[in-house]
Amino acid sequence: MTDEKPFRLEEATIDELHQAIKNGQATCVAVVQHYIERVRAYNGVASLLVTEDGAPVLETTGTVRATAPLRFPTETVKASAMLPDLDKYIGPPIEYGRMEPTASDPAVQQQYGMIAGLPDAGQLNALATLNIRGERSVTCRGDFDRHPSEGPLPAGAPPVCEEYRRFPDALERAAELDALYGRNPDLAKMPMYGVVFSFKDPFDTKDMRTTAGGDAAYDIDFPARDHVLVEQLRNKGAIIFAKAVCTEYNGRAGDPGGRHKPEQVLPSVLGYQRSSWAGNPANPYDTTRAASLGSSSGSGVSVSANLVMASLGEETRASTRGPANHNAVALILPHKAMLSFNGGAIGADIYCDRAGILARTIADAAKVLDALKDSEAGYYDPRDPYTTVPRSSVLATPYASHTRVSGAPGSLAGMRIGVIRESMLIRHGEKATVPICTAAAVEIKTILGQKLGATLVESSDPLWEPDRDLEAMTPISGRRSPGWCRSSCLICCFGSGRTVSRCSRNSPRRSGRPSSPQARFSAPAR
């Protein structure tokens, strides 16, 4: 008889996975195979075309994912059912939904134009590309990715495929790890052993298609080498499993300027998180809703739905915070100088883009953050000049060691937590977020402050009514708080996400100041 509980991969933490491997309850191959089966079951199309007449469309198939081609719904939604008084509309023509061949591979199709979420779809469309031989690249698809042991490539294969096919896919790499380490991996050297990751598509992965969600006829659709963070995780035993659906090129619908102007308008009820190659992800809690406005939505959904254990996303402004919030997953979003992004990635804004870690728990996200640190170079990436700044904000102790807080009353006594009000403002006329923001403000004060004993220090903004029970950050002369302040505090942006930085000195208690006309705590409405 044994007292061991059966191991369940869904919702398992990294520590629980490693314990299961040590106990012989799991292998790397079994873990990867389990995720492939979940992807095959739940990673299909979750949206319907919105057409002018609501008539069905012909049945078509898309690219291969998890060994099976995507299947698109034939049912469509009549536009007038979503747009009241459409018959009175006199604006530019509407870009109605339609099926079209992709530019990347004209043999497969994708939804274009106006779409709507499919109710109770049972599908999420979170992952765009799986690291499975034959489907992980369009350039080297099918037999052009034949394993070297199976003989020469077919005639007509691009020459680059001869090198590409030498990379093991996710299952093959899992088998290698099992053969090398079995039940006794060196977790000090490989803290990510067997952990299955997805990556927002802009991160370079040498063994998977990398186009930042774009649909273009690339001569070669995979890079020559990994992004430094992908490389670190690969070296630490992680399974490089999938590329997540993301907003194309990290961008958002809009007018970029220039002489070309749109001839049609595209109304959207699903936000702007769409890839012309991979489609639109759905919220796992309600597939008619957006997975968020953030472009790393596929990363958030893939973690939330247990299609992977963790994911790396990218943020220019709210691209990881939005998906973390809307899909109920944990996020660590370090400052730009701590984790590299620009070196080996397709970005939208080199001055703002930064990498974020999404996982189901903060403890797991912290473990990933520790694993991304090189034993010699630390977090420095020679391809990203932003990582050359002084390392004063990097802890000497593992970040994961700081996640073991008991949650008992007073357990945060002595910690000063800064609350950045500038990122929590309710603009005039907003109503949907008011109850959420009010509840968040109360929870921060009662749980972090009153129950756990932390000292809360708030920044100020004309749209925020100051809380007279809290201390105020005092800006350094000539600088605007909270980025530069005299508070000795941990700074956190609540609402759509969390950010961490450090400040100096103690902050004096605020003397009262006139209240602003409107107070606000912001978080995207679910």
C-alpha cells in the first residue's frame, strides 16, 4: 500500500511536477503528450464570421495543430444581429467576415474581417504553433521536416530544412531528457526540468515558426538562434512547446500614417488581439468575450486553460497585465532593464517593450524569473543595450524564496508597499470599472494594510482622491512621482497588473490636500 496521491498535471505547480517525476508518477514524455492531447481537444477555432446576410459558408480547414487541421465553423452571424439599426448606417463600407487562403500557405485558410465569439465554444485558440515535427514551420512543413533517421528529404525541400530537421521537437526533447536523467534530474542546474512553456510569437525560437503573428510568405519563417530568454529556459531543462497567439507584430488596429487608407471599417467586439495567421483567442471563462485587449492574450489563455505550465509574454503598455487580469493567472513583469526583450525578438516599441512571466502562481513565476538568470552574465543580454544598467534592483537572493509568506495576520509588518495611483484612474464617463476598482481599493487597504500589516504608501494624481489613512510618496525635486520618490518602498501597480521597483528613504506622512472631484481604482472589466 502507498499513501501517494495520484498526480494530476492540470493546476500542478513546478514543485509538484518535479516531485511526481522523482516519485515515478510522471515522465517528461508523458507530460508533453498530455499537453498535446489537451491542445488537440481545446485549442481549436472559437469565433464565427459576421456576414452581411448570415448565410452559411463552405466548410474549410486551416493549418495543422497538434497533428490535426483546424476546422472552421460554417455557421455565421448576421451583422444586423450585432449592430442595431444597421440599415440606417451611412458610413464607410463594413469589412464583413470571410474565409480566405493565407499568404503564408495558400493551401490553408483563416478567418478575416468581422468575427464574433462562439458561445460555449469548448475551444480557445490560444496556441498558434506547436513544436511538433512537420507542423512547427511552414517553410519546412510536412515531409520537409522528416526526422534525419528516416532518410533524405523529398525533392523540392528548401535547403535550410536539412539543418532545421536536426532540431528535436518537443516530444523528442522530452524523450532525451527522460533517457538522460530519468527520475533524478539535477534541479539545481535544471530548475525548469520538464516544465512546458509557450512563448508569445515575437520571441525568437530556432525550432519554431516566429513571425509575431504575421501572415506573410516568408522564405524562412524561423530564426537562426533563440532569444536569450528562450535559450536560458532550454538550457535549464524546459520544454519549448508552443508559440502563443498574439496581436500581429504586438500592435493594435489603427492608422499608422502614410498614403494608404482603409477602404472599409472593421467593427470589433473581441478587442484587438488578432493574428492574421493564427486568428483570435477566446476567454476561457466566456468564449464570447475577449481574452483581453493585451497582445499577449494567447500566453494568458494557454496558462489559464492548462495548455502549458508557464508562458513568456511581452508588454509595450498593457500586453501582459491585461491577459493576466482577464484570464486569472499570475504575472511577474520586471522593469525593462532586468529581463531582455529587444535582443532576438520582433517588437513594436524598442523604448517600452519588456518581457513578462505568466504562470498559475506567483511562486512558479518567481521560479521562472530565477531560472532566467545566467550563472555568469546574470540578466545581461549583449544584444539588448537596456540590460546594461546597474543591477541595484536585482536581489542577491532567489526571488522564489520571497514567495513563501504565511498569510498570517501581521506577516507583512515592516514592508512598505507603494500603490501607484497614476495607473488606476477612472476617466470621466467610465462606469463599468467603478465597482471593480472600488472593491480593489478596499481589498488592498483591508488585506495588505490592516490584516497583513504592510505600510501602504500612495502616489498622487489630480483624478485620485487621496486616502488620508495612507502615507504619500514625496517626489524628488524636478521629478514626477512615483518613478522617482523618497519612499523606501516596494512599488506595485494594482488594477490590470503588478510592477515592481525600488525607492530610497522614508516618506513623511502627508498633510491633507484638497480632494479631487473623482477617485478611481482601475482594472479592466471582466
